[in-house]
Amino acid sequence: MGIARMRFRLFSVGSLKEKRSMVKHILNFIRKKHNVSISEIGAQDSKSFLEIGVAMVAGSSSIIHNTFEEIASYIELREGLELEEMEKEIW
């Protein structure tokens, strides 16, 4: 079992409505691809930051670690997002 908190800086977001649309697309894609629980957990009123929480259960801690890294990489590859901080706890 593992949880992660990821904080991203947004550069190309003009409004909160635009941010919500982008976040909704990202979270839905990640849910389908990785079968994890994921949600925006902070900075919801900020156009400059995105903070998400991810939780998952797997048989191996290496699978969880690799999945968290894949999720962060996918989000970073989207235009205008930069990973600032990631905290992980894996049991």
C-alpha cells in the first residue's frame, strides 16, 4: 500500500475554469491507466499550483514506487506543468 502527494507548478493556465478542465482530464486519464485513487487535495483556488494525492494497493512496493514515478512523469510532460515536490509513503 502506498500514498503520494505531488505538487506541480502551472505556467500556462489563464483561469480556474481552465485549470479545472485540465485537472479533470489528467485525473480521469490516470485513474483509467493506473487503477489508482487520485484527487486534487490542495491549491484548488490557485492558478499557479496543482496538488494531488494518489493512493494504491499492490503486491510489491516496487510496483507502487514505479507507478508513482510514471504518474509524475506523465503529468510533467503535459505542457506548462513542473513537478515541485513529491512525498511518498509505501508500506
